[in-house]
Amino acid sequence: MNRLCRELGIEYPIFAFSHCRDVVAAVSRAGGMGVLGILAMSPDEIDIELSWLEKNSGGRPYGVDVAIPGRTVDRESGLTDAGQMQSRLQEMIPQKHRDYAEELMRRYDVPSLPAKNGQEHGWATEGFTAAGGEEQLEVVLGREHGFLVSALGPPPAWVIERAHERGTKVGALVGKPHQAVRNVELGVDVIICQSYEAAAHTGEIGGMVLIPDVVDAVGDVPVLAAGGIGGGRQMAAAMGLGAQGVWTGSIWLTCRETGTDPEMVERLLKLNSTDTVRSTSQTGKPNRQVRTGWTEAWDDPAGPGSLPMPLQYMLYAEYTERARRAGVHDLVGGPVGQVVGRMTKVRPAGEIVLSMVEEYVATVQRMSAQLDALVES
Ligand SMILES: Cc1cc2nc3c(=O)[nH]c(=O)nc-3n(C[C@H](O)[C@H](O)[C@H](O)COP(=O)(O)O)c2cc1C
């Protein structure tokens, strides 16, 4: 058990990001820390999910992940009225982009289906905005939990302050060493360095280079390595580079407790690392996901290009949900990292945690024996 584990009250420095409360609870019960991603949840849903976690995590700590992007269309155009947000943002989507999406639907024979009132992917559009994000944060900050993590940008000072008042540690995802330094200056307690291999929003630097650079940049502040970690050998490599723990996401998409659509689980189990692409086509910011007809079309230089956040997400949500309901899987993907190639069978989350720990221990022992052999020869 290292210092970070002691401070957070966990047994193993394995962190599991998931949108699914069952995964979060299972990982925490197994001795790691499950972290619930609440981006697509309304404030009421967050309240329900956190109440459930309080009762079902076996008294073990869990965390909450919020997305606080620095730059979005609503922030830049001063939109603050949450009630009008969806309709005002819808008006900002250029007709050229709608026509392009419609043409794509025609190409793949996706019929027109009744709209679901802008709620195709839950509350995620609101979650990306400043007004919606604050409503989510109010609920999150009103609850006891062990770890509050901010994706996409440094958490505002008032968020860090209120979390610290409750004794909650604050973490932030970064893709570059200077972002890590900035977060530490603002009072963030744990840096999560997200490398190129990772699912979802990610920078351009691979883990082998990013992890030691971030560790060296932040001194004593604990660093978690994120991106491409699916087993104990990868965990040992990350710890060898100076990380205090690992932050994982993709591997939980195919665990037994996952909330992922069963058809998508079957597809993920067959994908290779090269079946993912870092593309702006889902949210407007570079985001690693399954390569699909949707990503190809929006990454095509002949197309109109992706819109800024959250407008691109609104198009994505509406049209890919239409494709999903019509059973046109070639257009339906979602975030997953390059580690997908190692996700080949469904296993219980607790078993994944324990096998990662076992493989980590065996790897460190093997490396120690390698060192002995080197010294002897
Ligand atoms: C389906 C999915 C959705 C994600 N959404 C978020 C998110 O909302 N907030 C966040 O901080 N990270 C999100 N991530 C990224 C994870 O937190 C984590 O950093 C990443 O998955 C680590 O890389 P790996 O996938 O190689 O394990 C998501 C990952 C996946 C697989």
C-alpha cells in the first residue's frame, strides 16, 4: 500500500472510470477505486446514483468524475440560461453540417426516426456547458465521496475549495506536463496523465514519454497513469515510470457488470488497437473512439469539419442514435482506447482488479530476478 492508497483509504492503486454504478461499486469492493462518470446524468440522476453507491460499495471509497471544459460555445457566447440552452445551441448548428449528416444517413440507408427531443444521449450536452455543469457540480459537492476528478480542464477554484472543505481529494486529467503544473498550482491533489493510447479525450503524447515528464514536472504530487493499461505488466511499466497508480477506462466496457449495450460488447471483444481513431467527430475535441463511418466522414478533409463543443456532440448524439435504432452499426461507435485489442473476454470487475494486482506483483518479481541475473553476470 503506498501513500496515495493510505490517503484515499483503498487497498490497490487501481482506479476505474465508468459510467456504470455497478462497475464502480464492484471495483471499490475489490480494493481499487471505482469512479463514476456523471457527464451524461441530470442532477436528479446523479443524486440517485450516488445514493445507490453509498449503499452498495461495501463501505469502500469511490469517486466522481465531472467534465469541466475550458472552452465551449456557450461559454464563449455568454449563454447562461440553462432552460434555453438546448434550443439556443440547436440554432447555432449550421445547415451545412446538418445536410452533411443527413447525406451520411442516406448513404447508409438510415431512415428518419421520430426525434427524442434532444435527449438522445442523456444530459451530456448540458454537462458540457457551464450552466449545466454547475448544476451537476452542486449535487456532487453536496455528497460525501472520496475523490472528485475533473476532465477536460482545471477545476475552478471554488470547486477545489468546496471539495477540500469536505475532505475530498481533487484530481484532474492532463495530456501535457505544463497542464499538470498548472493544476498543481491551483491546488489539485492528484494528477492523472492521460496518454495518446487512451479512450476519450486525449492528447498527442504516448505514455512512455508523458508519464516520466509529468512525474518530474509535479514533484511530490502523486501521478496516476492513464491510457493503454489493461493488465499488471502495463501497471508495472507505469509504476516503473514513476506513477503512483493507474487510472483505467476501456477495460470496464466489457466486464460482467458493464452497462454497455450487449451488441457493442460483442463488437469490442473483436476489435484491434488499429480499429480506434483519435477524432473530433464525437465531441468537437480530439477523442479516441471506435473507427466508424461517422468518424471517417467527419475526419474527411472534403467534409465540413467538426463543430466546436458541444455542437458537434449534439449532431453526433442525434444522428448516431438514429443509426443505432435502425441497427446500422457501421455508424455507431463510442470511446475506447487502443487497449481494446486485449479485451477478449467478459470477466467480473473484481477478478480484473485482482488479476491485475497478481500480474503486477509477478512482473516486479521477474524484473527483480532480471536485475539479480544482470548483477551476477
Ligand atoms: C466510454 C468512455 C467514456 C469516457 N468518458 C470520460 C469522461 O466523461 N470523463 C473522463 O474524465 N474520462 C472519460 N473517459 C476516459 C477515462 O476516464 C480514462 O481516462 C481512459 O479510458 C483511460 O484510458 P484507457 O481507456 O486506455 O484505459 C472515458 C472512457 C471511456 C472508455
